[in-house]
Amino acid sequence: MLSLSVSQRLEFKARAHALKPVVIIGNAGLTPAVLDEIEHSLKSHDLLKIKVMHDEREVRETVLQEICTLLKAGAVQHIGKTLVVYRPLETPIAKAPKRRKNQKPLTKKQLAGRS
């Protein structure tokens, strides 16, 4: 299980606020298929929101602990029926440079003048 500092948890909580739940755990509980889906989602996203459809808080706490131990993730937040889990990405995704809208690509002459 990944341990997170207080400042890291606060940062991840702020980032997770805008996210929507990606995985929903139903009455069947934490099945291998659900674990595979969470694993697959954690490979592409470092921060994940999970919805647990169970009424008892203790059950949701154990589900969160199982997810974190089995998938080597860190528990960020458990509020109501929503769990937030973090695991750093294995290979960071390279971002393409941003271009402004309606901006034409640079010409060879302009590119040569940049160096």
C-alpha cells in the first residue's frame, strides 16, 4: 500500500473534485473483474474515483483497503460512497506542445530563426 503525506492528499483531493467515478462496485462486491478494471484504469490515469454501492461504511472501508493493498495504490479520500485512489503512472505520457486556436504552423524560415 502506498502511503501519502497530508500535502499530497490535499493536492489529490483538489484534483479529484472535478473527476467523475470511473468504476462502480455493485452488490457483488470486489470481484476479480472489478479489480482488473480498476488496474486497467490506474494504468492510464494516476487518480481514480470509484463509487461503491453498499450502505455500510465498514464494508466500504474494507473495499478501499483491499484495493490499495492488492493494487499498490494509496487511499486519498473516502467520502460517502465515493473512494479516491492514487497510484503514480509507470510511464509518464509525453504531452504535445500546445498551439493556440487558429494559429498556423511555423514556416521553415521562422523555425530557423528560433535557434
